[in-house]
Amino acid sequence: FVYDDQPPSITILHPVNGTTYTSLSEINGTATDNENPIANVYIHIRNNNTAKYWNGTAWVSNPVNLPCTYNTTTHIWNYTNLPTWQSNNNYTISAFATDVAGNVKSTWAWFRYQ
């Protein structure tokens, strides 16, 4: 039995925070934990111009947990079911990692789509 009160670490590699894009086909990053395996990784995609969240098929009013694919060997997570990005809009990606003990850590990055 191992008592684990330490959250995992999570990063967003792509999109790079504060960057402008003309094409974006994948959101990805890393998630690791020193004590326990990562149980799941999910993201929120928010259009900052409309204050709406992507639910996998449409824009809605409340955040939706979008499950990411997670590779336990490379510790890379990714999400590819992306919306059609709107020109001249800013978006925030919030990423969350949960370990098997239930500890959660989050991070965020914003980008502009041109």
C-alpha cells in the first residue's frame, strides 16, 4: 500500500501558449506521475470569443471532458477530434491528468487561429 497525495504533472506541447496558427490538427502534451500510473487525461476546448466549449460535435455552454489518447510508454497524450477553427478567434485549451489515486493536476494554453 502506497499513500499518494501528490498530483501528476501535465504539460501542453501543442498548441504552444500564445502562438498564432493557420492550421491545427492535433492537441497534445505529456502526463507523468512519480507514485502511480496515470488513470486518464482529458481536455476542455474553449472559444474565448464566444465563451462556448467544444463537446466533440458542437459548441455548447458548459465545459465538456474530452477524453484523450494516452501512451503509457511515451507519456504522450493527444486529442484529434477537433472543431473547425474560426479565423481571428482565440481559444483556450485546459488539460487535466488524473492518477489512479484520484489526484488531479491541470494546466492551460491559449492560441489564436488566423
